[in-house]
Amino acid sequence: MLKILTFIFLLPFILGSCYSYRQIRRTDLISDQIKDQGAAQVMVYVVNSKALPYEYGILKKAGLFAVTSDSLCNQKIQLLPLEKHRVGSLAKTEALPAMVLTLGQLPIRFEESYAFHYNLMNDSITVKKRYELGIDKRVWFWDMFTFNKSRRNALAKNLHNIAKN
């Protein structure tokens, strides 16, 4: 009886670690690794990198610009907060009972949608850039053994692929 109660108690924790993040829009994806195709990158200074570290990490990981710490750089970027449009949740799905009954063997996908935007400033000219990013959160038992559990990395890959096309 104690083993059954222990299993029932641990089941939510085990199923809670079985997730991974993937891109939704994979149409023009050349590689899963973010890399530049040899084009010269523009050097930019991010004005508010300390105020928005999550957005700064996405921009830096996306590799769209060569980020510098020199505040005298001509090109500057002012990051704006990441907007969440739609975030999937286990509580709002009909597939949850099937996942629990099959002990996570049935994968469930939750579509998440974000808007990443920033202002690119060059002297007196300001250009506003906005990108709609979509990622997929997959909950599946076998994702317990994967290492792509970073939402930031999935958003950076998506930003890289959308901005380069």
C-alpha cells in the first residue's frame, strides 16, 4: 500500500519534467544550430540589457547582431518587453486524461505565441522591428531524457529563422 501511495505521489513530479520546446514554423530551417552564413554582422550596443535580461539573452542567442559592450557604437538597440499572446496550459486541454492514463506515452503539444520587438536606433533614425514567434511545448514521457528544455533557446532559434528570411 505504501508503494502505491508513493507512486501516486511521485507521478505528477515525474510527468512534470517530461517536456521540451520546439519551433512551430520550420519551413525555411536550414539547421537546428544557430549560425551565420558568413554575412557580416552589424555591431550594436543594447541600451537596456540589464533591465531586460531575458529578452537580451534571446537577441544575443539568435545571432542577428554582433552585440558589443561599447556604448559609443553607432547602432543601438532598445529592447522592449516580450509579449505573450498565447501560452498553452495542461489545465485547458482535453488530452490530459489520455496522457495520465497512458502514463505520458501520448505526447501533447501546447502552442505558445510571443511578440519580440525592439527599436534599432542609428543617430536620429529609429526603426521599430517586431517579430511574431511561435514555439511548441511538447509534454511526453520520453522528453524526460532530452536537454532542449529552454524556452529562451527555442525563441532565439525561431527569431533567427524568421529575421534571416
